[in-house]
Amino acid sequence: LERVDGVCTAEGRDPATLGRLLYVGMRVSGVTDSVAAFQEAAGRFGELGYADLVVPWPRPEGPFAGDMRTLEAIAVEALPQVR
């Protein structure tokens, strides 16, 4: 992010005007393990300047394995608090 901020500044653009989205894929795991894990991750990434957090849809197996019930709980319990 520091590098991106530097490039924006060098080009005359205020880095605060840049939308920051983080896709939580195979390199960042555990975000959808629980509501608490999501809330912690959203807080940490928000402090770093990310406005949007994208998580993969849970699948029964593979690199994006997860429980759909947990994603539903995140949507009901965590998202209203994060916004």
C-alpha cells in the first residue's frame, strides 16, 4: 500500500481517493472460519485502508472449502456492524 500511495502522490493523485479492495483468496485464509474471524479481519484490513473485502463463495472442498452456514451468519451478524 505504501508503494501504491507513493505512485499516486508522484502522479499528483491523492491516495485517499483511490478505492482499495482486498480479495481474500488462497493467500489470506481463515477470514470466513467464523463470524469473529471475519470481524477481526475486516477490522484489520479496514485499518490498513481497504474499503472492500471480497471473500470466495464456500465450496464443499478444495482451496475455498467452507461452510455456507458460516457465510450466512457473517451476512446476518457481522456485515451490519462492519458498515
